[in-house]
Amino acid sequence: MAESNHDALMCAYRECTVEIYSPDGKTITFSVSSTKPVPLPGTVSVITAYNPNPLTTLRCAQGRLMEQNRARQVELEQILRDRKLRFWPACNAPRTTFAEPSFAIFDLALDDALKLAQQFGQRAVYFIEGGRALLVWVGG
């Protein structure tokens, strides 16, 4: 990826608001650019299976790409269930044209989160540890 594209992508990830939806109806909102602690225990990885290519994301609301994204997200959810991981629904960039349904996965080791994200072609994951939200790039 060209350096300017990488910088723009990094900025978008850092400024993105993420919402996590608890089973009791509460919404936990965070951004890695904020210093406000995230009120969640242990570690939490936020991962989506939605198409990671920003050029096609613009067209995802139309037809086939949206169907592919939904199918990928169902596949990710099934993996989480098969592994008996605890997870809650989440959304990256809610209420924007780039909104991506995601999962907040509890107590998954960072290395395992990165492998799972890589399996779905993702470039980064949000990782929460000790109330601090971090952006961690897949593959370095």
C-alpha cells in the first residue's frame, strides 16, 4: 500500500467510532483517538468480516457485495460459536455510509485475534486491554 494511502487508512481507523452492544441493551462507544477508558473487563477484540477493500466498500450497499459481506459475517459468527467464544455484536463507524457490523470478542489473545482477522482479509483489529483501546495492524 502506498504510504499516503496507509496514512489515510490509519487516520480513518483512529478516528472511527465503534459501538459495542451489550446483552442488557447498553451501548459502549469508543475510539482509539480518545483517552476515555472503555468500561469493559479483560481483553476485547473487535473484528468484522466485511469486505476490507475501501474501493468496493462504496458499492457494498448494492447487490452482490452486500450479500458477500453478510455471508462472510455469518461465517465469522459461526467460527466464534464453534470456538465457544463469548462475543457481543458491535459496529464500526455506525450511522455512516461505511458502517460495518462487527463482533466484540472477549478474552481472545491478541495473536489469535490477528489470525482471525487475517483469515477474513482484515488490515487491523481494535484491541481493548485494561480499558485502553488500541489499533493493532494485522501482520505488523
